Amino acid sequence: MPTVSEADILSEVVNLGDDALTPDAARAILGWKFSDKATGRMRDLVLKANAGDLNDEESMELDRYRRVGLLVDIARAKAASTLAE
């Protein structure tokens, strides 16, 4: 059985139908972004990863940031699509 990722599942949620997202909700979603603290942490983890210095815990943390970023990207794409209609 193929592995289903969090992004695959969210993609199914945000594609429920054209009226599933109101314009106000879409505009709110387009405002989603990582905090400065989270952005700084991601930068630190990426720099350590590029240097080959990540431990297992940091590697899993960076992977979680990447997955959340992908989920936010999917939600923002749906929001933009809703507003473009």
C-alpha cells in the first residue's frame, strides 16, 4: 500500500469544492507565515544540515518544519485559487 503523507491528506481537504473556502477565510490563509523565531530556527537547522552537522533529533525537527511548510503552501494555493475565481 502506498504511503500517504500529511500533504496528500490536506490536499484532499482543501479540494472539497469551490465553495469550501470563503473569500475572508482565503485572505486569512494567505496571511499565514512562519514567525521570525521559527524562520530563524529553520535557517539554523538548514545551515547545520548543509554542513553535515545535524543530529537525529534536529533532522526530525527540520523534516517537521518542511512538512508544515508544504501543508501551508497547499492551503495558500487553494486560498489563492479561491480568490482568483
